[in-house]
Amino acid sequence: MYEVYVAASFEAAHRLVGDFGPASRMHGHTYRMEVIVRGRHLGDDGTLYDIGQLGQAANDLAASLDYRDLNEVPGLTEVNTTAEAVADYCWERLALPLRDRGLDSLVVRIWESGDAYAAREDKLD
Amino acid sequence: MYEVYVAASFEAAHRLVGDFGPASRMHGHTYRMEVIVRGRHLGDDGTLYDIGQLGQAANDLAASLDYRDLNEVPGLTEVNTTAEAVADYCWERLALPLRDRGLDSLVVRIWESGDAYAAREDKLD
Amino acid sequence: MYEVYVAASFEAAHRLVGDFGPASRMHGHTYRMEVIVRGRHLGDDGTLYDIGQLGQAANDLAASLDYRDLNEVPGLTEVNTTAEAVADYCWERLALPLRDRGLDSLVVRIWESGDAYAAREDKLD
């Protein structure tokens, strides 16, 4: 099994709804997004997936969330903007162009700080 | 599959018994403990498990080991205090309140330095 | 399941063949090699595998690639020196002394920068 990993970051505000103590107040993070694709076979060019291309997809998605209030981002307005929900949101958007390319699975980790992340991992078929 | 990750750290002394070269001498590390819970379903509040609550559990456990000689900590006196054994010790203590909450598994990584860790991963049921 | 992890680094030049944009030019990285062994049982000495011994193997392999042009390293001259290919190369060399020791699998991650890696994970039997 092979993996290719890239990372990108964005600065965003958010607040949680419910019993989350200070996280219920409007605040923000320097989010770090880690993206991993997994698959069994390398192509003729010696790659599982072009790291540069995956990095560009991660950077584009991060740029679309940069300096925003996540609670106002279409696709996130109706959910609690937990790191899990942001991982879901990013997973769905990154998965689209990665299907039907012989890849097995995709992992997206959303770090809220250097000490905490939530991640989603799922099959790509 | 979702993951939630937190980290904590503690300063502790220890020495190994056996043929471990300089590690057989009394020494110590700034240990970093990484804790990951895995599960399949998010709750209504959009979380797999409250990151703040998991972070508190990790911090409490780390505090109980902080500035101690691990070879004298009850539960570690009868084992070789390898990073694997410390991971075991922490895994058992963290797992207790995490059972019966719909979580699949728990990973505990014990870093002895930025270049070395040992980890234990096991099912939570 | 237990894991033991070590890391080492090396400075090397390389260039890719094919449509990889600037990566087709001769360039280089401070490569970071992460090595993880996995297994189910600890030995009587409380270790899955001696971290010091694994670290030595990683350091020796890293030293053999340090300050080299990867495209001229025997074993890499006939492949595209993608991070995946370097992970393959390192995996094969590290796996040899790790077989028949009760270990389940070996992971080798090759970081080209703090934001990108490729990895290979496979069974050790």
C-alpha cells in the first residue's frame, strides 16, 4: 500500500453551538489541513498520485476557506462547525476529482492547533 | 471512519533494565503523549468525541506522570519502562472512560523525543 | 497492536522525468525518513523492537543517501526518483533484517518537505 500526503493551512473564525465552554464563543484557528490518498499501485511515472497536483487541490480548497467565518460558508451553515464537520466538508470536495483513478481511500485531517485534530477517512469508490 | 486527536506532554525520568546501552542509565525525556480515538458515527452535536474533554483526560494523565521517576510509579514498577510499556500504562487508564460510547478504537503514542515513539492501538470494546 | 517509530534525515539532489513542471529540473530536498514497525506482541524485555537498533538502521540507510544525487544511486538509476520510488527503495533495504522477528508490517515515509510525503506500507512476511 502506498500513501501520498500534502498539507495546507487557512485562518478562519468559527463558534460551536452547544455545551462546548469557551468554544461556544466566536474565536478562530490557524487551521492545518492534511490530505492523504492511499492506493495499491504506482503508475508508469513512478507516482501513486502527483504530489504537486494534490498539493494544488489542497491549497485551492484552503484558499476558499481562508479569512472566513466558517459558520457562514455555504455547506457549513447548517452544521455545527466542529473539526469533524470541517473534515467532512473538505473530504467531500477533495474526493470528487480523486475518484476513478485507482485510489483506495482518502484521509482529511483538520488541525485546530498543534495539539488537536479531527479526521475523516473513507474509501474513494 | 472519524478520528479525534489530542496531545499532552510530561517530563519524567526512567531507566531500562537489560542490554539497552546508555538507556540503562537513569535519564529522562520530555515525553509527548498523543491520543487518538476512532469511530464510525458523529453525534448530533457534530462530534465523534469532545476534543476538549479528551484533551482534559490526556492532560490529567500527563500531569500524574510529570516530574516523576517512571520506575517508581505504581503500575510501572514491575515492568521495564520502555516507551511500549508507558503506552500500555496510558492506554489502559485512558480507555476506561471511553468504553461504551460507540467508539471503535484507541491509539496512544508515547514519544521519547521528536525522532522516536512507541504506540499501542486496540479496540475499545 | 504496537508500533515503534524512528526518524532520520538526509540531504539529496534529484530530478523527475516526465511532466512534473519545476520538479523536472535538478533540485533537492532535506529528506526526512520515518520508519514504523508494527506487531502484536511485546518481548520479555518490554519492547516490540529496540528503538535504538531501529534508529541505527534508519540512520545508516539515511547516511548512505546523504549528499548524493538520487538519480545516480544504484537501485534508483532505472526508476523515476519520486518520493514513492525512494520509499520503495528504503522499504526493501530496511525490511531485510526485520523479517522473521514476529513483526507484522513496516511503513516507510519519505518527506520531501514539511508539507509532502509519500509512503509505502507492507507486510513483513
